[in-house]
Amino acid sequence: MIRFDILTLFPEMFKSPFDSSLLKKAQEKGLIEIAVHDIRDYTEDRHRMTDDYPYGGGSGMVMKVEPIARALEDVIRERRAAKVILLTPQGKVFNQIMAEELSACSRIVLICGRYEGVDERVRDYLVDEEISIGDYVLTGGELPAMVIVDAVSRLVSGVLGNCDSAATDSFSTGLLEYPQYTRPADFRGWKVPEVLLSGNHRVIDAWRRRESLRKTALRRPDLLSKAGLTEGDRKMLEELKADS
Ligand SMILES: C[S@@+](CC[C@H](N)C(=O)[O-])C[C@H]1O[C@@H](n2cnc3c(N)ncnc32)[C@H](O)[C@@H]1O
């Protein structure tokens, strides 16, 4: 079971994404728990201010450290150890290996920034890790938080209907996934590869491995060096090169 605590200025954004399909079922089954906290509830001034002008001047507003610190202290006070993550384009770029590592945590706190970002003291004193979901800048950390909750939750045992599906996903094997097809076998003359209709699982597995290697070599050759390839894989890659 993983509990996610999300600290945000826009709690309403999280209503529908977590209220359908697998994540909804996972919450109903008690496999994951998601609590969304409004940072504004942790302000102490009359105007409930969560942001202020940057010291030294410059455009935009910066999220204040005090409400975030208070929210964090309240949220993790009586609970077991939590991993505290700040969503920021300056963080380590999220990938499947990081999702797998996070799926071993029992408690994850996600802090969503807004405006020009958060006071630097949040990253210096309050967080364990900074994560980016890619080299582009969004208006807030809410979508990145959703991406992380989704990617991590589907790795929690029991969340996916078929426990095999995460194991063969792209990146989980170090390679992109092989092509998948479903019925009909022939649509407008666009045919499913014959081998998949053969019922011979040894041949199908070999075909899938070969296609996985082919796709990865074509689209993401950078993954091959870290994929832990076998002698057989290397031979297949040589054959694919020779064929092309
Ligand atoms: C407009 S951004 C601030 C960007 C900041 N001025 C900078 O250059 O690093 C506002 C907030 O959106 C979130 N954010 C934007 N892009 C992100 C990304 N690629 N990954 C994770 N969080 C992101 C962060 O929480 C950030 O504090």
C-alpha cells in the first residue's frame, strides 16, 4: 500500500484524474491512498498569501516557504517515514526505473509549485528529491504529480488486472515493447502477423523479442547499451542490421 500526499494550491485539479479506471479501483481496494492538501490552508495571515515578490527583483511571484513547511509538518507529523518530492523542471528527469524505486516506498509526498516556482529554502531544507517530468516548463506541478502517481501506482501489486502486463511494458525490460494486436486478424486487408496466430508460444516469444529489439534499435538506440542484452539478443540485432 502506498499513500500519496499532494501539496498544491489547486486541489480541485485532482478530482477527476483519480476518480476513474484503475486508480479509482486501486483506491477502493485500499492498494493506494491519495490525499490532496491545499497549501493555502496553512497560511496564517489575513490574506492567506502563498506567494510573494522575489528578493532582488525580477518578474513573477515565488511560492513562500512558510505555508509549505507548515503543510509538510502537519501532513507527515503522526505518520511513518515519507519520501518528500518537489516537482520542478530543474529535477532529475523521471523514468521507469525511478517509478520502480518509488513503488517500494510506503509514503510519498509531492509538492506542486506554481508561478516562478518555490522559495529555494524548500529544496534546501524540506525535500528529499527533486523530480522533473521532462525538459519543458509547465504552469504548475499538478500534472507532473499526476504523472508520478499514475506511473508508480500501476507498479503496486494488484493494481493492474493482469500482473504480467507491467513486466513486459516498454522500459521495464530495458527495451520498447513489441507490437500488440487484437481481433480482427484482418481489417481492410491490414493483417496481423501470421506468427501470432500460430499458437506456438516458443516461436511467438522469439518473434516478440526480435520485434522489441528492432523497435528499440530504430526508435531508441540509446536504450540498447543499458538493456542487459544476451548473446542471443546481440545475434538477433546483427541479423536485423543485415536485413535492413
Ligand atoms: C512555471 S514553473 C516554474 C519554473 C521555474 N521558474 C524554473 O525555471 O525552474 C511552475 C511550477 O511548475 C512545475 N513544473 C513546471 N514544469 C515542470 C516539469 N517539467 N517537471 C516538473 N514540474 C514542473 C514546478 O512545480 C514549478 O515550480
